[in-house]
Amino acid sequence: EGYLNILTPDYFSARYRSFQNPDGQGEIYLGYDDLGIGGNRTEAHVNNWGYGTQINSITFSYLPGDNKLTTTVVSPTENVTLDFNNLSSRFQNPNVLNNLNYMQFTVAARDTGTTVDFNNVKLNGTSLGDFHAPGCSQYLDWYLVGYDFSQGFTLTGDIVLNGTFSNGEASKVQVNVGVVPIPGAVWLLGTGLIGIIGIRRKKAIKNKGF
């Protein structure tokens, strides 16, 4: 299955990356649209990610009352919190934040001999399951639609890492939230739509650029 890009340019994201970065650059990105653009994000450094049986717990929240995004990473040795403020001012049409209906998980382990797991994932306390990427040349995406994210949310989960990772974007966990037209959402899920939440996995065959 190929990657289906149904996100509009109006979306926001949290990215957890560069897990063994010796240069002290940002391992957490938080912001909107293309996080590769420095002006679109804030970033923070995690000194020591946990590996093997050690767990890195993350929390990612959209707080509409405070008009901000916030994320926290709790590794075995530290607790790092990052905020992205004045979110609505970043969008050409801030009303897009009233129509958020789409969440995407990307889990990548593109360094040879590595695995990345995003486990025990919960949305507002409701379990969504575990998401696993074996080391390979691809990454995996999961899509969740039919939920009103515009009211705010808290996503929690555990990042579990195994292997030796390169510096940069080869391996990462990313969460995008945005707007997708309802007909596209229905088409994507098809008969897999259960209640108001559905998840479908897609295997990506090239870098999406975010």
C-alpha cells in the first residue's frame, strides 16, 4: 500500500527524533505544518533516551483554552517539557482549529538493526493499542478519523528503542493532527469504521517530507 496524503496544509505535530544525537540538537519538535522549517516549531533536547527495557513516556496535548500545544518526555533520567504557544495565530485561517478530525501516527525505524515501538498509546485515557516499526527502509503510518480533536485532547504513550540510531530523521515517532474531508475519511476507513474511531495502517514507500 502506498502513502495517501490527505492532510491539508493546516495541521500541527509533535515529532520525537534523533534518539542518539551527539550534537545536543533538538530531539523534540513541536509546531505546525512543515516541522523542517525552523520558524514553524519549537524544539528541546533530551540528553538521555532510554533503550532496551527502559521506557520513554510521552504526553502530547492540544489545549484550546490556552491556545497551545504541549508535550513532555519522561526518560529514565530526565523530564523534558516543551510548549508551542499562540497556535491559532500561526494559521492563515485559524478556524481550521474548529474542525480537527484527523490524527496520524508515523513510526519509523530506518536504521539497520533497530526497532521503534510506540506502545500503550491512549487518547484521553482510551487505549488505541501498540504501534511497531521493525528496522527497514520504510516507515509505517496509522490513521485515526471520526473524532473531534478540536475540543482538545491528551495523547500518551511509551517510546521503546532498540539498536543504534543515526542522527536525524531516519528513525522517529511523529503525531500529526489536522483536517481531512469527511468523504475522504469514509473512503479511507471503508467498512473498518467502528463507532466514532477507526484506525488503518498504511506502509509508506517514500519520505513524506515532514
